[in-house]
Amino acid sequence: MKRRNFLIQSGIFSATAITAIGSNVIVARSANPNSDQKRLIVIFLRGAVDGLNVVVPYSETAYYQARPQIAIPQPGKEGGVIDLDGRFGLHPALAPLMPEWQENSLAFVHACGSPDPTRSHFDAQQYMENATPGDKHTQDGWMNRLLGVISQKTPIQAVSVGETTPGIFSGRMPVANIASGRNASRALPIDRTQLAAAFDQLYGGNDPLSQTYRQGRMVHEAIVKDLDSEMHLANNGAPLPDGFAGDAQRLAQLMLKDSRIELGFMALGGWDTHVNQGNTQGQLARNLKKLGSGLAALIKGLENVYQNTTIVVMSEFGRTVKQNDNGGTDHGHGNVMWVLGGKIRGGKVYGEWPGLSTAQLYQGRDLAITTDFRDVISAVLSDHLHLNEAKLNQVLLNYTSTIKVALIVK
């Protein structure tokens, strides 16, 4: 048990990976670039982003009445939204993403989210990561279940950016983690020559734990090698910038260099804007600017791999239509999902728009949900990753999509 805990604490493998692998021997394929390999990246905005100030319904008078201080002005006005389709506009801080919209590789699904009524961050995030709204008993995340149905039996097939394995990747399938920021390629205790030699000798057998140790070492060495190479090439050896853009560039470089990596996950916090949310300027605008720059860096870094990549941006729920007395917004319901990628049928805001008049609001205060977030995921999995109905049922438990969100494959 002490040896097992060492592997976990050293960052070699997660506890779920050690439990899951058992006696299976994982044979790594060569890390040859393959731009035709289908990839999926999910970015979770933790804290409930205000979708109404991301994709703004500027044609709705009720929007401006409910938000006298924090509404984003109409197109053409100072600090106004960037017009998308004559009804909705994009927050100006997200201007770096407009080329994707104009090239029809960016789409939004508005009035979208989880049908569960909870306003708890913890519960709502769990429901969206497990894809079983209202059910707290689901033990694994939908991306881990997805990994189970597409697995090529290599532990480097899925990469999560962050110190710990998120709920969306929790489960029986092994997932590789890289730390965020400058710690991404930090040395682990096992990287020390004498310690590594001792453990190599200790775990030289064919028992399950020894096999797991060797597999973990292989994953760690492969990822650190790719990261070290990328760090030296960027800016003539200068370190990458801190924050989301830097993490996005690292993930892009890993996927570009190693076609074994098919799934990626990143999370970005700071979206719980109860106080001083701002409009064109302020807290939300600053975060959106970082997000937009990071997504642009991710797309650029993927290079030709982007043509076969889909990026989904989601958050646990939206925020109240009416601003509060502190210049912010409170926990809401409906939100907006983003979908980007080389094969996206973009340049469109999808979803049935319910309106913002009082009679149209959910519980008299929030944007109503007309599209279940699992409909979007289902469309991505079926049209992009080509999962059949049987495999979809293994990923999206006890759920059958009732609305076809035709986002994928032009």
C-alpha cells in the first residue's frame, strides 16, 4: 500500500488509474503525428459564466431594462457588442475569435444547459461532468466513459490539465495529468536518477502494480519530453506566459506532436460574478479576454490538427437576467455553450430562443433552457467521433437525444 501511494503522490498515476489497469499490459504506439486523428477538447468554465453577456441578445429591450449598469451596448455604440446575426452579438473582449465565426468554425447554442434546477455550483458541475443531471450516485464522468468506448489501450490517450483528475475524467480508464502554469514540466521525485533506478528494480516484475508503475513512467516521460521540446522552441527558449493561454498552447503542442492524445480537458475559474461584474470593462471582460486569447492560442497551436478537432466550452449554469444591487448577477439557469472546430457548421447561434420577458423566464428570474446540454454532446460524439447509438448510450447514460443539434460535418 505504501508503494502504491508513492506512485499516486509522485504524480505518476491517479488512484483510479492504478485501480483500473489491473493486469492489462498497455503497449504504447509510436508518437507519430497524425492530423487525421479525431480530437475532442472540453473547456469547463467553473463558477457559472454569464452567457447573456457573452452572446448578447441585443435585440431584446428586456435585456437592457434588467441590466442598466452591466448590459453590453448594441452594435455601433461605444463598447458595443460585435454583431453576429442581427439578433445576437459577441462581447467585444472575445474579438480574437471573430475569424473563427467568419470562417464558420465557431457556433453557439443559446438557452442551453442542465435541466436540473439546482443553483449549487458543486452539484451542477457534478451533474454536467457526469452527464446525469439530478443523480448524485453516478461514479464516473462522461469523458471517462467516452474513453472506454474509443480506447486504444494506451494511457496517454486522454490528457487533463490540472493537478488532480476532474470529475469529467473520473472512472476506470486511466487519464494522464499535466500541471497548469509553469509547473507543467516540473521534475517529480521519481525523476531523480538514484530513486528512479531503485524503483525500476523494485517494480521489475510482472505483477499488476509493477506493470502500472512502468506504464505510468512511460506516460510521464512522453509528456515531459514533448513539453520540454515545446518550451525550448517557443520564443527562442523563453518560458510561456502564465495563465490560460500558456496552458492552451501546451495542450495544443502535445496533441500536435502525439496523435495518441485524442481527448483533452481544461478548466478555468473566476466566473462567479456576484459583485462588480462590469460590462465592456471590468471583471467579466478581463476574464473573457483571457479566455478568447487562450482559445485563439489553442487553435493556432493545433495547426492542421484543428481541422479534425472539436472544442466544447461549457459552464454549470447561467446567471440571473436581472442584475443585483452589487452590480453583479446571481446563480441562474440557462446559459450558452460554445462549439469550435474545423468541421463545425458554424457562423450560427443555435437553439430555440425563449425570450427575456418576465413571463418567459424560468422561475420568473432566469433564462429558460430549451436545449439540454447532452443534445450538444450527443451531436459532437455522433457526428465528430462517429459513435453509434450503442456507444452513445454507454457515454450518455439513460438519455436519448430528442433534438438534433446539427453542428458537425459541413
